Amino acid sequence: MNPRDKLFGADLKLAERANGFDLLPDLRGDLALAQGADNISQALTLRLLVRKGELARLGLPEYGSRLHELIGSPNNTRTHIKLMAFARSALEQDPRVLEITNIQAKITERTVVTLSIDLLLINEPNPLNLVLDVQL
């Protein structure tokens, strides 16, 4: 295993479904793995989607984000600023994230905002662009 894959790790590959996430099978019918860049993208996305404090019983009280607090908020500049701040705060908790270089919020539908986040990971020269649709 190369150092990059070791840093980014491997985990079970998930697919977003209507009611949450589901495990994906590989071509042999076994459980598929997310490795390297796919895994770090999946891990950071999950960090944003999990409610902060939801995993406290598992010993992870700071894991997650506050994005869920904005459900029902108006799709305006003030909400976008909060979305970007909540996303930044959550992602900076991950020890593999060195720096968040840019966050943008763009209205894609009446109640949907697309967050586009550029970040640098430790020991990785190329930036990662993470894109997430947030339902308000």
C-alpha cells in the first residue's frame, strides 16, 4: 500500500439512496471498498451529513456538522454564510485536512444550495474539491 492510500485509508463504499446510505457490492458480489481519494471524499462528506453530537455515545461528541440546523431556513446570503461556516468548522476537525482554501455556496434549486469546497490534505500536493448539495 502506498503512503497516500495509507493516509486516506479504506472503508466500505457507500451509495446515497432515498432514505440514507447503503453498502455497495463489488463485481464479485462482495462488499465494495472506497480507497484513497474516494475514501477521503466519502469520509468528509459523511462528516458534513452527520449531525454534530449524534455519535457522542460512541465516544465522538465533536464528530459531524451543524448543517442540519439550517433546514427550513430561507435560501439567502445569510444562510449561505452560515452553511459555509458550519462546513468549514466540521471539516477542520478532520486531522487529514490541512487547509480549506475556498468555500462557495450557490443556489441550484429553490431549497437546495450546492457547497463547493476546495481543501488541501496533509502530505498531498493536489487540492481536493468536495461538492455537496444541501437541502434547506
